[in-house]
Amino acid sequence: MKKTTDNELVCRILEGRIEAYREIVARHQTRIFYLGLKFFHNRHDAEDYAQEVFLKTFEKLRTFKREVPFASWLNKIAYNMAVNQYHKRKRTCVEVALPCEPADTSLSPETRLLRGELREKVRKVLKKIPDIYKPVINLHFFEGLSYPEISRALSIPVNTIKSYVFRAKQLLRSRLGTYVYGYLEEGVMG
């Protein structure tokens, strides 16, 4: 027996057979939960997030265009919600100074100071890169997702993701170039 496609299930739901939505949730809940876990690093928050994604998806189901796979449409909603919630939490959180890493006694005080300055410079530059690259950079470097995982999450071709990562690295190099070059010459980076 042929498995019912997501798009066929959506048609059933839109015809009023809402029980078909249970199958949609069952098929996609694990992936959406893990996307939430990667953003929020907390099982409870990831579960809440997944529930909110499926609620919002159900509410927006009439806007679904059947030319694209349902999973891609769902992933786009899920990713956008995760980014929005992440930024909302970031804005509402009070910044707390974390204890410094233990000093590496094998490095001179000057080298430790220069590394700290470099770390701060990198943070500032990352805030200034174009918004189009930020989700890809965040997912690849900070969340540890592979190019294919990012492709599925954002519904962007793998080659486009590779291109974004490459361009973002070029931007970082160009904006940090002389700053980093001097440190590398002195052996500061290590």
C-alpha cells in the first residue's frame, strides 16, 4: 500500500478531516524538536517550541502552496520561529558577566591580553556581517550543523550555503586582516 504524502494529508485537513494533522505531526515532530534543541539547548523549551511550530503551521495551513514540499514549508516556518524566539530571548535576558577562563600560565600576560582583544574584535565583526549570512554562520559554526542539515532547515541549496559560508569567511578575513596578521606574526594565536 502506498504511503500518503504530506501534501495529500494537507488536502484532507483542508477538507475538514483534521485528524490527518496527527500524522503530519508524527512525521515531523522529531526533526522540529531537534531544531528547537539546537537553538535553545533545553529539552523543555524545545518541546514548547515544537508545539508552537505545529500550532502556527496548522493556523497557516491555508497559505501553503502545494508546489513546494510540505516539509520545506514547515522547516522554513520552524526556522523563522526559532530565530525570532532566540532573538527575543536574547533581548530580554540580562547580560551577566561569566567568570573568566582560568589563565593559561604557559602564555605571557601580553599574549593573554592580545587574545582577549582578538576575541572581542571577532565578536564585533560578526555583529556587522550582512544579515543574509548570519543564520548560516550561526547554524554552521555555533550550532554545529552540516551543510546538508542547514540546507534542509532553511530550504536553501547546499551550494548556496557553501557560498554564504565562504563569503562570510572572506568578510571576516578582510575586516580582521591586519589586526589578526600582526598577532599571527607574533605567535599570539598559538
